[in-house]
Amino acid sequence: MAQINPSILSADFARLADEAEAVRGSDWLHVDVMDNHFVPNLTLGIPVVESLARATDIPLDCHLMIEDPDRWAPQYVEAGAGSITFHVEAAAAPVRLAREIRAKGARASMALKPGTPIEPYEDLLPELDMLLIMTVEPGFGGQAFLDIMLPKIRRTRELIAKHDLELWLQVDGGVSAATIERCAEAGADVFVAGSAVYGAEDPAQAVRNLRELADKASAEAWWTCEH
Ligand code: DX5
Ligand code: ZN
């Protein structure tokens, strides 16, 4: 079944516990950490993740858009995150880092910006629990979905099948009721949605709608065995 991870970047930062409650039934809460160096925006860090982890029982999916994740990522596991995504463009030693995240007890995930190809990282995939393909340039919510990323999603799904991996394939950026089916059809199974969830009248209902659209599209897709 498709997983939907609402991004709190589009939530009210003064009411994060309530905003987590508003998306009850979500698989993960997506937490965008930005340092104003790796991306031109600044959001939140370890103390906020610590408090949020105590305030909700939805597991935290931390997306680190920061320089030097080799140094910082392990501290986000200690802060209570269940999944840590670092950007390969910023990591000095991605294999060592993924192993360290897993050894500390979290899921290890690696992200690719739109201009970063998947092919050089084929041999790294068994070290990961999830791969994130950005469908916008990281830094801001509410941007338009880049459908030129669909072939990369498809090629990544082919690699996952070729190596018979238990790897989740996440997409992040511009995912909405208008774009989620194309992502699912191409091979994504974990969907981050910020404005499409928190911009909706009923965020929990928006999550259910997105999940239903994704489930239908993937059930009919080339990469599932259900047809
Ligand atoms: C962007 C962030 C996303 C962002 C997505 O750099 O990584 O998680 O919140 O927001 P939407 O869904 O509005 O594009
Ligand atoms: Zn994100």
C-alpha cells in the first residue's frame, strides 16, 4: 500500500503538535531540515525534532537538506527520528553514513536533487532503506512538480526490481491529486505532500484521498505484480 508522508513545512510551526494530530492516519510525518547553505532556506533543527518526537506517535521522516550530513545525521536519530534522509550531493561518505544511521536504529535514506542521476549509485542501493527522488529543486514548499523526473523514477524502480531490493522509493515536491498517479505509475511508493495536505480544508481526508489515488495507479502499473 502507498505511504503518504505529510510535510510539516506547509504546517503552522507555532502549533506543530496540533498539526501532527491533524494528519492522524499518516504513515510518517515528513520533517524538512534546511540550513541555509545546502538550500537557500532555513527551517528547524535538532531541538524541534526532539520535541516533535515526544509530541506525536507518528514516526518522523527527517529530510536533511544540510551540508555535512556525515556529522549531523546521527544526532537526528538520537533526537527520535525513525527515518533519516541525507542528500548524496552533500555526503562525504554515503555508505559509511547509511551504515551508521542503520546501526543507531533508524531507516537510512538517500536523496537525489533533480540534476543528480541515479545510475552512479546503483551499487549503493542495498545499503539503503529508501531512496528519495526530488521532484522539485529542494528548498521550498508549493513549487510545481517536475514531470521530467518521471523517467528517473521509472529507471530507479527497474534497478530495485533488477537487484530484488526491499527499497522504498519516495518522491517529494509538487505531489498532489493532480500528479500522484503519474508518480505511482512510474514506480514511487512513498509520497511526500506539503501544500496538498496542509492547504486542504481537511488534511486527514486529503491524506486518504492521495493514498487511494496512489494505490489505484500502482495496482495497474507495470512494476507491480497485481495485474
Ligand atoms: C522541499 C521539501 C518538501 C516540501 C514539499 O524542498 O523537501 O518536503 O515540503 O512541499 P510541496 O508538497 O508543497 O511541494
Ligand atoms: Zn522534503
